[in-house]
Amino acid sequence: MGLVRYINCQASILGTLEHILLLTFELLLCFKLENPNGEIEGVQLSWVLVFSPLFIQSFVAMVISIWCIRNDKLFEVGYDSLPLRQCFTQF
């Protein structure tokens, strides 16, 4: 029973990490779109920096998929594991 709890805890941590990265992307995107200059204390916020959490999340989703296969854990595969699809289907 202890191993099952450990795996469930890891799955929760990985899911939380995915959602934190998506939230970071959404916050940076909103900031960039709302501010015409896109500056933070005089430093220009580039689009590459805005989309960095999304690219990192794509890599994390692949790692989570491999982890789920190795641990026989069903993970909710939806739009969270396909962040680029989520981003562009809303427009």
C-alpha cells in the first residue's frame, strides 16, 4: 500500500508541475498582450521568453508519459499534454 501512495503522490506532483507551467505561460502571455511595450522595469519581454514555459511543458508531458508507462499509471491525457494544441484551438 505504501508504494501505491508514493506513486499517487508523484503523479500529483507531476500534474501540479504541468499546471504551474501552463499558468506561467498564460500570465506571461496576458502581460505581453496587455502592455504594448512589453517591458518589465525597462527590459523588453521577448516572445521566446513568453513561450518558454509552453515548450518546457511539452518536454515535461513527454517525461510524464514515459513515467506513466513505466509505473502502470493511467494519467489524464488531454489538452494538458498537448499545450500547443490547447493554445491554438482557442483562437
